[in-house]
Amino acid sequence: MRRLLVAVALLGMLVMAAFALAPIYHGPLLLQLMAGAAAGSVGVSVAARRLPGWSAAPLSVVGLVGVVLLAMRVSAAAAGVDGSLPALREALRNSIPRLLLALIPIEPQPDTVLLPVILTWLTGLAAAELGVRYHRVLLSYAPPTVLFGAALYLVGPNGRSASWVPLAFAGFAALGLIVSNRPPPAEEDRLTEGQRRTLRLRVGAGAAAGLAAVVALSQLLGPSVAAKVGTSPAEPRNMVTPPQLDSLDESPLVRLSGWALNHDQHLFDVEVTGTDAPPPVRLAVLNDYDGVTWRVGATYRNAGRVVAGKPVLTDPQVRQVFRIADLDGRLLPGIATPEEVNGVRVAVDTTDGTMILSDGLRPGVQYSVISRVHRPDENAMQVADVPNTDAVARHLALPGKVPDSIAQLAQHLGEGVSSPYQKAFAIVGWLSEHYKAVGDAPSGHAYPNVEYFLFGPKQAGGQKGTSEQFAAAFAVLARLMGLPTRLAVGFRVEPGRNEVHGGDAVAWPEVLFNGVWEPFDPMPKADTVQRPTEDDFRPKPPASQPPPETVPAPSGSAASQSPKPTTAPTGDATGQDSSTGVTVAVAGGALLVTLMAFAAAVPLAKRTRRRRRLAQGTPAQRIDAAWAEVLTGLRLAGRPAPPHLTASEVAHYAAAAATARAHSKPRGVATIRSATPPVDDVAALINAVAFAGPQTIRGLPAGPGEEQATRAAVQAVAYVDELRARRGFWRRLRWTLDPRPLFWK
């Protein structure tokens, strides 16, 4: 009976360790599996207590294998993932990093439950063997205590206050000590008085030494332990580096211009149920701005199906089913705010809900998302407030020097407006009424780009842009007015249409009101007539540049008393005017000769440089020169290739650039021309040069030869000449006389 009670005490301590770990898991499945493993390991040891000691280990190993297979099957079925033997090996290999990187609450899956189950079984085996078979009860408490401490450490600051768990753990330990206390053996009655005195002396000395050790440890460790009571436990997940993103995924705002040029590119399909007016599908949230680039700035944690511990919003749920086509990268589309993801393993940033797929997107990936769509209350927004704490400092930061004109505009828009919502609405009204939305504006959202968008001359491309410029301008103005702001990048979803293309990509700003991020749309409506910016606001010159001095006009009486002008002097003054005329004539002639020499030298130098680069050197160098000719032509045409595009994407971009130019000519001006020569072969050859290896690219050998170099040169020259020919007279003249290509790298 005593052995059974000791086994019950050990089982209770193991179950309390499971209770200590359960708060960071979703649902009760982990607690059930750990309790079952504890009962199985202790039960095997109790059943084998009369067998030889060497038989306990083989029997326990058989039981452990059965428990592991059962836990694998049950957790895989509950999570809807693969439960095969290959998946078992992968789960065992990645258990520790998955536990430290998993998003809380952790989804009970094979790779997140097998390690706790195995450790519980081994702990129960060691404790039961020591306490039940060998009667070392106090020593048998060491394995459950270590398991309990490890559970508390893994939970860290994510657990909830549960004082009954450690009290119950101590209670089970006390029960085991009480029931294991035995009466003195009968042999003690036959001890002599001296032996009894020696025994009592040894027991008293041991008790005194133990008491002294307890008192010393209390004095040494007591103050430091007491000081930790009010602090937050350490976070073990900080020891592991979470998944990282590349530059395009970290700042997807720069991809909008590329998607706009390839507006027919099929990115993905989505089917939305639960709402009649689908909100935009969000790809990423950009929180940080350094004056040049907006970045995501997220920390991702691996998640199961559940990506939020509790519903952030109380709005109705919306279900989406996605199927990826040509969308690449690692960012995963989904309507905000996501609560559950099925079909793929994702990593999530808990602060804004941005999701990534660690393995990257590829055609055919299919998954579903359950989100809650927030519908703002206009009446509540009128009196909503914005926080101004350290937690939102990143959403108010504007590093560097903001241009004075932008700061003056923000001050102008905020005059007489006290409500934060009215401030945001004033920015929306200003942008939507005074600026024009176009699809071919160059990418850029740094301070100079925003300033040029707001105040640049219309005839030179100012005061018009894509959603990138509208959203970036809104965010900078809002932060200047004290509104916590971030940007979102995503895609519009048309009701009744499942396909999403590059032309559906859009960016929009969001402002934090009463703990909820509210989206705004600063884009002009289709029927909006653009109002001149100069009529409503004109920035003042900077204080460092004083206005030019003006001479006040004389008053009436002063003017009547001023001396009248006299006739021009003669003599020396006339000679001075003659010498001045000669100087002007000589200078004008020298300038004319210089311009003529410039007009002759620049085209000759460019033509000589092209001929030399395309005809001399190795085939690889000549192919490189041909590719440089294509890139130079795009820059001279005013459509430089974005730096993030691959060579194949640049080839499609070049074709689109030429086509767009041809379609943009007024009627009656353009003549019928042949199709623009493609540069696909040049792109394939430059790939072959850059990534030469045993493979072939588009049927070309790894090492291009003379024939390929000649074909690349002919194709590049034909494309650039056709691209130049499609320009007007003045554009062609400027193209010919532009000396910058001689200095471009």
C-alpha cells in the first residue's frame, strides 16, 4: 500500500508539471497526452516491481514507443497534418526549435507535443524506479522537480497566475514522504544503550547540519529570490533567431510599380465568404520609416492553425480560400485580422498579424484563412482618441529632416482641427481633391519623393502618383500631426471575381484610434475634378533663404521732388559700350563653337564606345555590353528597370515599356511601325554568363560563344534603336546629345 501511495504521489507531481506547461498550448490535448504518458510510465514500473531490475527498461521502452505513436497520430489528426513515419522523424528532429519559435498559444502538433510526452515518460520511469523499487522516495523527487522547473521556464512570461499548481505539487511530495515513513525496525530493540546513544547523536547531527544548510541557503538566496517576485520571468524564445525576410518582403511597397506595369499578371485566386463587400486582402503591414524606406519590421513566430490566442475583435468572421499563381516571396496574403490558417504552416507577427510562409510561395499552394473584418463606427470615430505612449513611438517617428514645405502643409491642414479623426479626414480630403492617381508613376516614397509628389510642377510629373505616393504622403503628414500611422500593402478584391492581378495591388494608410487600426483611403474618386494646389496652399520659403530685397516705390511728394533723368553721356561711355558689345559677340561665338563641338563629339564618342564594347573582348564581355545597352536605353527612355527585377523580368518590362510608349502617342501622330524587337535572348544569355554551370538555360550551353555574342549585340542594338525611334523629335535629339551614358557604370 505504501508503494502504491508513493506511486500516486509521483504521478500527481508529473501531472502538475503538465498543468504548468499547458497554459501556452491551445486546448487540453497536451495536458491529456502528458498525463497519459505519466500514468503509463509509473504504471509500467509499479507492475514490474517484482521482476528483476534489468527488465524495467525494456518494458518501459516498448511502452514509450506505443505512447509516441499514439501521440503522433492523435496530434496529427487534431491539427490536420501528416502523421506518417517520415513526418515523425522530422518532428523529433525539430521539436526543440519549434517549441522555442512557436507562436503562443502553441498548436498541439506532432513536433510540439512529442518532446514533452517523451520527457514525461522518461521522468516517470526514473522517479518510479527510485521511489517504488528502491525505496529512495526523497531522491525520486528530483526528476519530477526538474521537469516542473523546465515547464515553468519554457512558459516564461506567457503563463497566467496559478498558485494552486505549485501548492499541489508540494502537497503530493509531502504525501509521498508521509506514507513512506516506516516504524523503527525490530532490530533496534536489541541495540545497547551506547549504540542507541550513538545513533541518536548521528541523527541529531545530521538534522542540525541540514537545518544549518537550509538557514544558510535562505540567507544567501532569499533576498535575490524575493527580488524576483515582482519581475517578469525570462523569455527563452529570445535565445532563438526567428525567421527573417529578404529586402523585397521587408519593404513590399517598392513592388507596386512593377505590379502596375504588369497589371495583367495573375498573382492568385481567392474566394471570400461571409461578407458581401470583401475588404482588401492584406499582404504586409509596414510599421517603420527611416525617411527613405517603409519597412515591415516584424518578429515572426511559427504558428499552428490558430494564430491568435483570443479574438481581437468581435466582428463577424470572414473565410477566404487562396490558391497561389504567380505571386512570389514569403509574405502570405490574408484579410486582416487573421485568427486561423489551414493548409500551410505559417509564421506570424503577433503585433500586426503579418504572415509569412517559411518555405516561400510557389504556384499551386492552397490554404484557407479565417479572419475578423472590422467595420468602423463613424459616430465613435468622431470622438476617438489616439495614444501617445512608448508602445506607439515607432508609429510616430520621422527620422531625419522633414522638408519645410511638408511640415508647413501639415500645420496648414491641422489649423482649427482638434479631433484626431478630423485631422486624418482633413488629410484624406486634401490628397483626394488636389492630386491625380496614375498607374505609371515611378516608385519612391522618401522625403524628396513625397515633397515632389505634393509640390512638384504638374508638367514635370508632380502632383500625381500611384497609391504608393498617396499612402506615403498621408503617413508623413499624419505623423507630423501626432497621429500613430502605418502603411499596409495588399490587393483589391472585386465582388464576383476570384482572380487577383498585378493591377489590383494597392497601398493604404492606417491610423490607431482607441487601440484599433482604422484604414483610410486617400485616393481620388473617379468623378473628382483636381483642384490646383497653389490656389489653396503655397509653401513659404525656408527661413535660411531670406526673400530678395525690394526698393519701395516713392510716394507722390517724393517723386515730384526727385531730379529728372538726363540724357545718356557721350564720349568714354560710348567707347565702353562698344567694347562690351565686342566682348559679348566673342563670347557668343565661342559658346556656339563649343556647342557645335559638343554636339559632334558626344554622339561620336557614344557610337565609338558602343562599337568597341560590342565587337571587342570575350563573348561573355560582349554579352554583358549588350545587356548594358538595353538597360541604358531604358534609362534614356525615362523608364529605368527597377533594380529588384531579374533579367527575364526586365525583358518583359522592356517589352511593356515600348508598348506603353507606342500606345500613348496621340492619334494622327504615330505611324505604323513594326513590332518592338524582343530582348529575351539577351536576357537568357546574360543569365548564362552570370550563372554558368553544367546546366543549360533555355537550351543554350553554359559557356556562350561567338554566335551568341553576335546575336545578343544585334538584338540589343535593334531594340534600343527602335525604342529611340518611337520617341518624338525633341526626345530623340536629347537622346543623341545626352552625355550621361558615357559615365554610367
